[in-house]
Amino acid sequence: MLKEKEDYYVENGFWVFTGEYHKRRGFCCGTGCRHCPYSPKNKRGSTLLKKIKKAST
């Protein structure tokens, strides 16, 4: 079951899935999701997660 704020939020009547939801799903759906965590971004079937840039100190 999906949980609001953890898996998605509603913006202008549309469900926007979070990056955490996408990671748990395990692959890219290829539909142009805003928070797609895969590389290359928005390529259907991608399973490689993007590297997270660390904040410079």
C-alpha cells in the first residue's frame, strides 16, 4: 500500500512519486518521472542508481 508523503505527494491534482518509491520499485518506468533516481534518467528498464553528489565542505 502506498503512503502519502513517503511514496508520493499530490501536486496540482497529480500524484508525484518520490525518489524513495522509485528505488524500492527497482527499475525505471521510462515515463519521465520528476524524481527518477536512475541513470540514464527516464530510460525504461534502467536499474543503475545515480551517484549522489556530496556537499563540499
